[in-house]
Amino acid sequence: MKIVLLVLLTMSQLLSAPAYSKTREFKNADGSTFIAKARGNQHLNWIETVDGEILKYNVETKNYEYAKIQDRSLKASGVKYENNNSIRARSIGRVNKIEKDELGELWQERQKEHHLKTKALQK
């Protein structure tokens, strides 16, 4: 049983990888586009625009939306990202901008949780 578990853990590490972080074009449901980079890995991921906005994809609306930290997770806020319209969209949607240090803390927390789970499973 331990061998099977060890093989599964090893395979999960081989299949995990950081996001493809090259700058590229993303498209919202209405056809509008913007330039951004994918960030993160399998534990925490997001889209970061060239103007520093942190976004999450909303599967239901098929839009990239301003991200928010809720229940120690990064989630779509329901407010669609539009090029050069961040201040207006934030004020209408009442969405606070995520600070880099806040995102960094959440990132470290996710990495630590994964590390602890992996250690526990290896015992």
C-alpha cells in the first residue's frame, strides 16, 4: 500500500507545473480582448494583466473577472475586467484591488498546505 501511495505522490509531482507565463491575449465572452500572463501553479493560479490587475476566469459568465480573496481562496468577483476601465469597474462592483503582498501570503499558505499534505501521506 505504501508503495502505491508513493508512486501516486511521485506522479502527481511530475504532472504539476507552473502556469505558462508568457504574455498573451485573453478573450472575454463579449469578444473584448486584453494582454496578460497566467501565473501560479496547480495550488493557486490567476491571470495578471500588464497594468497589474489580478483576475480569475469565471466559468459561468465565461469572463475574466477581478479576483478577490474569500475564505482563504482566490475567486472571481463577478465584475468583468475591461481594458483601461479598472477604477470605474471597481467602484461600481465594490471590488478592492488585491495587493501583491496579500497574494504572496496566500500563495505561501497554499504551498505550505500542499507540502504538509505530501509529508503526511508519505508517512
